[in-house]
Amino acid sequence: MLYYLSLLSDWFGPLNVFQYVTFRTVGAALTSFGFCLWMGPSVIRGLHRLKLGQPLRRKEEVHQLADLHEKKQGTPTMGGVLILFSLTLSCLLWGKPTNPYLWLALGSTLALGILGFCDDYAKVKKKTSGGLSGRQKLLVQGLVAAGVSGALLLMPQAREAALKLQIPFIREEFFLFNLPIWGALLFFVFIIVGSSNAVNLTDGLDGLASGCILTVAMVLGLFAYLSSHARLASYLFLPRVPGGEELVIFCAALFGASLGFLWFNCHPAQVFMGDTGSLALGGAVAVVAICLNQELLLAVIGGVFVMEAVSVILQVLSFRLTGRRIFAMSPIHHHFELRGWSETAVVTRFWILSVVFALAGLASLKLR
């Protein structure tokens, strides 16, 4: 909305600053961060009053881990609503309302957030760690992903680029492969559903998911800015995304909201984001990556999330095929906990890894 103030610049020159994406990016990040800090205590008190505490898995389910996490019992969940409110407010204030990419990213994030909210509410109501069934969640995630993918393929300015696949670290002349529409649709659904669930699996320790999402949002925001700039995109062999500058605003708002939430989510956490936040955050970065034709880059910069998801897959396959487990427990962050690492050590080291993966993604800009 504030973008339209630039139309009054003939009357008052300084208002022209509202048309610049760099200014609005900073404004979006600070707005979502500030709103989180302002509303966080009230939201946490409200969740406490409603007795929306996070149900933990019983000792017979997780054994030693239950003792390590015993103090977390009763910590309110559904804190992801704080992220979603902050993100939405910031995007509405600083984004350009006519940009389809902004609404596609924000709409899909809110839709997955609603799914996560229903799952969290079911857990609290049942007073167990199991909410909606896996099939129910996958079905809704698939429908949301299919809707987003279909909308993207119907956008004239996005369809041609969306039907191509970019491989990081390889120059443009060699890395674009035409995909059929049905192949692109299935691929996009896989990316969105996979990313949403990967972040959900990562959200098992205080500050882990919210901290790792910061580096992913920063790198995607930078790629969005470069891809929206014709000269820079050509120089760096990036696919041109006209209108992609509004995804910079979205990523900045996502960064600010996650950073503000981390203020309350760091160890010892005052609130958990729950599936309300984790499913939404995973979907958000996936949709941005798809809009930028950087789906494979997401696997690089989101390496921590990939590690978590792969550890679960390997654990399940190993146990079903051989009857043995590879890890003490999956996702892999619990493996290190059970091997004697403190929760703070696990989270900090995974944050370090997320920075390393982000730097690897940035290196792809020149290593082509």
C-alpha cells in the first residue's frame, strides 16, 4: 500500500522513495521484525490462557529423548501465527498490490499455515503428539501445491521460464531443459510438499528451524533482486524474472518475521511455532524458488532441511529392509542429542551449517 505514496511525489518529492525496492525491502524486514517483538508477549500470554501447550511424545515412544525434553512440557505451540501475521502485515504495507508473484507466495504460505494450525489444534485437543493423519496433510499440501503450480503456469510472463529447469554452477547455455507441462506440475508439487515437510521435520529443537530459515530467505531475496534486474541477470546468467522484485519484499518480510520469532523461540523457548509455522515457512521458500527458477538451488541453500528429511527417509528404509537403524533417532538433530550434544550445541552447529550452505549457493553466481 505504501508503494502508492510514490504517486504523490510530484506534490512532495521525498515520497518518491517508496517506489524503490531497496527502500521497501528494508522497510518490510523492519516492520515484520518490529511487529513480532511488539506482539510476541501478548500472543504468548494468549496461547498460555487458552492452554495451547505443545503435547510431547511419551517416554515409551522416545525413551531417553523424553527426559531431555521434559522441561518443554506445557510450552505453548501455534506460535507460527505470529510469523504469519507479521509476514502478511509487512507484505501488505510494503509490497506492490498488483504483483502476482507476491500474492502467489503470500497466499500459498497462508494456506499451508492454516493446514498447520488445524494440525496443531488437533494435537492440543487430543493431548497427543499426533494431529491430522499423514495422508490428510499430504492431500491438502498436494492440493495447495497444485493450485500454486497451476496458477504460475497460467501466468503469461512466468510460464515460459517455469517450463525450464536451471542447474546451479552451470552457465545458461547448458542448463536449461524444456519440461512438459505435466512434468513441470508434478515437479513443482514435489518441491513445495517436500520443502514444507522438510522444514516441519527440522522444527524439533528451540530455534533450529526459525534460525535456518533466515539464511535461505536472505539468499533467495538476493537472487530475486538479481533476477528482476535485466542487466545483472544477463551478466550472471540468471533467468530473467520481470516483476520478481516483489519477491525481494516477501523474502525480507519473511526474514524479519522469522528473526522476530527467534527472539522468543531461542533456547529455552517461550513458544513453539508448531506446524502452523513450519509447514508455512517450508512452502514459502519453495514457492519463491519456483518463481525464480531456482528449485535445485533451494536444495543447496536449504541443505540443513535436506539433511533432516534424508535422515528420516534413510532411517525408515534401513529399518524396513534390514531391521536396523542408521541413527540413534531421526531426524538427525535428535541423533546428535542422544550422542551427548547439548541442545544449544546442536542448534548452533546446524546454524553454522546453514550459513555454509548459503555461501555455497552464493558461490554459484560466479562458478558457472
